Amino acid sequence: MLPTLDRSFLSNNPFFILGVTPRDHRTSIIDAAEELSLELDDEVCNKAKSELTNPRTRLAPELSWFPGLSPRKVKEYLEILNNTPLGLIDVTGVPPLAKLNLLMASIELTNLGGVSESEFIHLYQLIDDTYHSLDLNDIIRDVNEDRNVSRFPDATDYEYIESELSNLRRQYKQILSNSLDSMPTDKLITYFTSSIDAVTNNGSKHPSELIIEVVDSYQVKTRAFLQKSGQEIETLIDYIGDVANERPEQLPTLIEKLAEMARNWDAVAQPIQVSFMSQGIEHEDSNDVARAIRSLGIDLANNYGLFEYSQTITALLQELFSELPELFEKVNDDADVLEDLFQQRNDTVTKNKETQAQWERDIAFRAEIGAVFKDVLEISSNGVRWGNKLYPLDSITRIRWGAVKHSVNGIPTGTTYTLAFGDDASESVVETKKEKVYIGFLDKIWKAVCVRLLTDILISLESNNTLRFGDAQITDNGVTLTKHKLFGSNERIKLTWSDVKIWSAQGSFVIGCKNDKKTYSSMSYIDTPNAHLLEQLIRMMFKDPQARCLSDLLA
């Protein structure tokens, strides 16, 4: 009398139902069916008898039983299996297909949630190793040896035998998938991930087709979770991108949340990633999530200079996605680049501080003006101060200067130096007799303000604005001048820069037409804001053979 094995797929095998062996003759099978029909359902007995007495339908029960084992051994193993399901997993001397059937029955009869992680891993390694050792010729030999004893014709249709083995593999897959479903979620993920790591040697060894199909089944069952979690991760990534510039103080909490979500997502996807890696392919859903996270890290570095957060994200990717070789290589490159950029930024910050300090020293100026009641003219990083009025450096939009020499009856009596500067709303004018103060101030104000004003003028012209200096209208491509007439009204003439020449005369800067000496505009250096700056820009453009318009100087 055979054990019950109620929860095992073996209990549905016709050999088990009728209590016969692959070595029993046809008559023994028929007699057993007739005898059992008094105890069991007649239809069940007849179906089992029909399957075992037909050489073709008999193959499936033979393969899912214990080909290559004697009836005595089978009975012994079934009794052990019934009492101690895991007692036979390490048994030796059993043909691979019979061993697989024993392993599958052991799994069905065992609550895998109650085994240790190491036992679970060992079980999966046994399944993978045993499946790898299957040999079609050995299986056919074992089946036909039993058939020779039972006087059934040999199984010779290789294509049909392979088809039945495929059906049996699908049954194995279902058994393994069902066993996973019965486990607590936390143990399922931890044990299954560890097992696939062990079976594939961390993704470097190709697993058996059976293990691949079990992972594929796992992938189908986890797809909804992974898709939902992936969408939530992408939503959080978009939000982090939105707040990075306006509310960076939120980033530590948000990136920590992203790391938590990514780890949870990866924990579920890990067996799939490892299985795919072992087959030389990559899990596309994992690639999508990893690429989205990587893009965030790149944006934080490139768009906002937030290298610390980019490094955190890169480290997270290195931790979670080593099973995606192509992306993992890029992430490692990112880590090297970020390390260089981070060091460069630190070097730049240090250098900028040194440069800023040197610049502040270079522009520093202070002079007292006045014979009795003295006012202070001063330049610093805070701005330009004259008396009680302070202009921040960035607020200054105009500057002019010049000198007027005085004489009486042809005898020089001194020179008055004028310095004027202001913003869009006001202007301060300083007059002094001291040339040293005048020259010293101009040297410092040029570094502090004029260099920036030169760029502002070019940017404004590049934006198609028209600027007025005296009666000249300046555009990026040329200038509008006045044609002076002895009789009648003066005329406005628009010229390109190639049509004009420049010079200085009687304290003024003059722009004139090359071919018409009556067409010109002049602007007093001492009275026209930024006249000195305009002259500087035009002379620079004329010296550059590649320049066709003023904004070319920005290149």
C-alpha cells in the first residue's frame, strides 16, 4: 500500500492511483484497475488504466514518475517523502529526472515559509543543477528499460518525448510558482532573490530553462506592482526637478524618499534583473527607472550645480543597478565625472574667493576733495560713494569724464577735472584740480564698473536695441548720423560700420561718413554719458578683421 501524498502532483499519476509500477504487464494494470474500481471512482480507474495501457499516452506518467529507479526504491522513497518531505533532497544515486520529481513533490509537501534561507537556496541550487544534468538519451534509455520488462514497445519518437518533457517542465514551473505564492512577501522576496543570485553566481552563470521560466512567472506576477511603483518614482523625480531651483531646502528629504522608493522597487525587481543579466539581456523596466533617476542626477549637476545631491543619486544607482551592465558603466563614469566636478568646484570656490579678494583690492580707492570742507570720493565692493550718496556698482549705468585747461592771457592757470557717474535716476558730478585723484579714480572705476558697462552695451545692441549717444543713433550693424547742410534742414543718414570712420576733435568723439565730410555726429567726452565706452568698442571692432557688427566682440 502506497502513502497518500495528497498534496503532491505524484498523487495524480496513474502509477500512483492504481498502485502499479512501470515494470508491470498490461494484465496487471487491468487487474489493478478492476480491483480498485470497487473502492475508487470507476471513471478515475478507467482513465488511469487507459493512460498506462496505451504506449503513447503512457509516456507522460512514465516521465513524471521515477524512470531509472526500481519499484522497491520508489516505494521506499515515497514512504520517506510522505513522512519527511525534505528528507530526500540530498539523496544520491538517483537519475536526474527521478530526482527532479522527488524535489518537486518535496516542495509541494513542505511549507517553504518555514524553512531557513540557506535551506531554500540549497533547494533551488539542487533544482537547477539537476535540471542541467538531464539527458534526453538517458531518459529514453531508462523509460525503455522498464518498457522492456513490462513488454510495452519502446518510446522512439524523440519529438514527442521532448514535447512531453516540455509539458512536465511547465508543471514544475507551476509547482515552484505556487510555492512562492504561499510564502510571506518579505521572505519570498529575500529568499527568492538570494536563490537566483546563488543559482546564477550573481548573474554570471546561465541558469536552467526551468529557473528562467520560474523567474518569468515571478515577473508576470510583480508587473503591476513594478509599473505602479515606477510611475510613482517618476512622479517624485519630476517634483524634485521642479523644486530644485526654488526650494532646494526640500531636497534632502525628497532625495531620501526617492532612495527609499528605489530600494523597495529594486528589492522586488532584483531576481528578474539577475536572471536577465545571466542571459545576457537587461530588464527594460529596470533600465527605464534607472535612466530616469540618472537623468535627475545629471540635471541637478548641470542645471543647478548641486553636485552633492548628484553624487548621492549616483551612489544609489551604483548600489541598486549593477545588474544593468551598460547603464552601470555609464553610472560609474558619472561618478568619476562628478568627483572631478566636485573637486573643480571646490577649487573654483577657493580660487573665486582669492580672485574676489584681489579684485576688491584692485578697485579700492579713496580721496578727500575740498579745501576746507572735505568730501570723500570712494570706490569699494559696496559701490561708488561721493559724500553721502552711494551707488552700488551694479546700479551704475552711465559714466563720463574729461578735463578743461584754463589760462589768462595765454598763461596756463590750471586744469579742472570732471568725473560724473550715476544710475537711471540720478547722477553725481565731482570736480577736482588734482590730476592724481582724477587718474587714480579712472583707473579704479574702469575695473569696477566700465568693463561691465561695455558688456551691457554689446548685449543690448545684440538684442536689436538702438542706443543714443549725442545725436548719433547706434545699432549693432551701424549708425545713423546727421548730414549738415548750409541751406535747408539737416538730413539723417543711416550707415553700416564699414562706411564710417572715427576721430577725436575739440574734446569730442566724432563718427563720420568716409565719403561725405558733411555727414557726422560728435559727442562731448565730458558731457555725453558713456561716450568714452562707445569709442572703445568701435575701435576694438575696427581692429578685429572678423567683426562685422559690434556684438561680434562678444564671441
